Amino acid sequence: MRNWIWKVACCVLLMYTVVGGFLMPVPRLDILNETIRNLYFHVPMWFTMLTLFATAFGYSIKYLRTNNLEDDIRALEFTNVGILFSILGMATGMEWAKYTWGSFWSNDPKQLGTAMSMLIYFAYLILRSGIKDDEKRALISAVYNIFAFAMMIPLIFVLPRMVDSLHPGNGGNPAFAKYDLDSDMRMVFYPAVIGWILLGFWISTVKARIGLLEFKIASDPL
């Protein structure tokens, strides 16, 4: 019953985000104009990515404590879906950059840091595919996943703030909440964040359940 409640809540919030994102008024700012509506999609996808990677980070630590392969499977699936949202976040960000900065890619520090983080997590999947032994793969993957998350934080949140950046909230540029995220936008933005995170968890838990079933079938085919 509880599962259905948060799944229905996820659907309602995302429907509200889509409808409200196109119908609710937004501030008319130079350069941004109507593209500011991308805030309801681009930023929540990054929040979802971070939440999923943090959850995978937790499961990797848990595996090192318990040696339970089920925790490794959960860490893998949350990472997989986190990578999916990182791709969506990058794609929506590049589209936004095209209209506001003039090009899809401008070597902005935040773009570069995010790209490096994505490559680190892509390497996680390649690493797993090259190890056949289940326990050895789980152990090495767990350690790598922990360091991948630890590397992502400075690449995305620390280093871009130390240099000039086009992104709001970095390089001296004020964040959206400080100058243009008015009450109408907050009514859509906050539900959007919750809705996208719930969707990410929904997909991750479904994939984890499938992975656990496949693992149990492979371990005990009879």
C-alpha cells in the first residue's frame, strides 16, 4: 500500500510539473526569457542524479560491512539510473546553454566537472563488466563507487566555485533563488524536484528487484 502511495505521488507531481511548467508565469529576464522554464527539468535531474549516486554510495559502504551481494546489486542499479539522469541533466543543460550562452558546449568549469564525473561513473560500469567473479567484482566495485562519489563532490560543487563560471551560484554569479526564482516558480520547482527524485527511486527499485531475482535464479536454478 505504501509503495502505491509514493508512486501515485510521483506521477501526480510530474504531471503537475509538466502542466505548471508550461502554464505558470515566469520572470521576463534578458537572455533567459522563456528558457528559464528549463529550470523545472534540468536542475531537478541533477538533484535526482546526486540522490541516486548518494544512495548507491550508501549501499556500497553497506556491502563492505556485510559482504551481502544483494547490496552490490542495489548499488549497481541505483548507479545505473543515476547515470541515466546525469545524461538527461547534461542534455537539458546543453540545450539551455545553446539559447543563453550561444553554444551547446562552452568549456564552462561546471560543464567540465560534470563531464569528468560522468566519465568516472562510466568507467565504473566498464570495470564491472571486466570482472567475472561475483565477490571480487562486488568488492572492487564497492570501493570504486565510494571514491567515485567522493570525487564527484569537489568536481561539481567545489572547484567550479573557485573560478569564473557562467553557471548561477558559481564564479561570483548569484544563484537563481537570489534574484529570479519568484513565488510562482517555486510552486512548480519544489514539486518538480520531489517528483523527479521519486521517479528515480521508482526506476531504481524496480531494476534492483529484477536484478535480485536474476541473481537468485542464477544462484539456485532449481
